[in-house]
Amino acid sequence: MEIRGKAALVSGGAGGLGEATVRRLVADGARVVIADLDENRGKELAADLGDAAVFVRTDVTDEASVAAAVAAASELGELRVSVCAHAGPVAQQRILGRDGSPMPQELFDRTLRVYLSGTFNLLRQTAAAMAALETLESGVRGLVVNTASIAAYEGQVGQSDYSAAKGGVVGLGLVAARDLSAVGIRVVTIAPGTFFTPAFRMEPEAAHEAWGRSVPFPKRMGRADEYADLVSFLVGNDYVNGETIRIDGAQRFGLK
């Protein structure tokens, strides 16, 4: 699919993997909605990219908020690509604490609401917008890229909520691709390993030293532009559909 001259929407587009993806899609010729809760960073990024991008404050768990972002993207052009790259809170607690008390249910529910329900909310609404478009020469109407994690497969201690949410995103992928095949919309899931983003709140060198040593090769953390490169590849290759692609340097999470 050729994205030049078309529109795209990226949730979590104001930082980390999302920002890199916004920049790459703009470089590929798209006009992009930066859908995020971070107004300061989102507006800065939109200003940096000029007419090629607009910021829309978006809560992926809210139906009306996502609808507004989809409408804004449709005003930029034909919405052909949606990338779900938002982040959110994670409990980072064991199921049972040291005193034997269980992890609060609300923490588990909160993580699933953002990472899994929020992903589905964006998927269903962007798919509806794409389905209303004419097919392109290849017969495709659009592409939805969801973001899981290798924690979906090898969740570490304290990741019950996050692993369950990301496992749900993986499980959603093939079903969504089959559901949407009738209208020519592809669904692909990316499962990143340990990627460096501003969320680490530390210098890149220190982060790579602390977190990159467990990666077989390259022996470093992933770069956000490498995630964005994969999104760009998926846009251009219409035969990749219903798949979950690990991008992790052959990393497999251990117990902790």
C-alpha cells in the first residue's frame, strides 16, 4: 500500500515508539494525527512537523475521544493506517504481596483497560473509517498495527497485569485480521522486546548498560526508529496479515 498522500493515526504518538512512527510516516509522505494525552509534547511534535501532522488529545479508553481523533485523521485525507502505540500504567506487583495480601483488582483492571480495551477501541473505530473508503489497486483498504510485547509470551515476576493485557493483544490480532478480511483491512501485531524510550528517565548509555546486556544480539536495547522502520515495511507489504512479529534481538525474558 502506498501511504503517500494518505492519512494515518498513531496513538501514543507524542513519545517513544509512537513519536518515531509519526516521524517515519510523515517522511513516507503521510499526514498524521498524533493521538495522545500529553498535550505539551504532542503540540511540540505537531509544530515541528508543520502541516503534515496535527495533535488531538486522545484517551484510548474513551469512545468519544477516539472518535474525535478518527474524525480529525479523516479530515487530513483517506485514513489508511492506524498504529496503536500508546503506553499506560502498570501495577508492577506480584499477585500476592509479602504480607500475603492479593494485588488490588482495580490495578489489574486498569492495565487491561488501557492496553487491551484501549487497543480494541482504536482498532474498531479506525477499521470502521477505513471500511467506508474505496479499495486501492491492491484491493486493500487499510492497515491496523497493534503493539503487544514479548511479555505476552514470557511475562516476568510482577507482570501479571501487563502480560495478560499484551497476551490479549496478541490473541486479538489473528481474529481481527480474519474479521476484517471481508473489507480489505489488514491487522498486524508487533511485539517489541526491551526498547529505549523516554519513559526510562535515564541516559541512553546507562539504560543500554542496565537493560541491553540480556539481549543476545545486537547487545543493546531496541531503538524507537527500528520499530518505526517495521511499521513502514508493513505499510508497503500487503501480504503480511494476521501475524505477530517479535522485534527483540532474540531476547527471551527470564524470571525477573
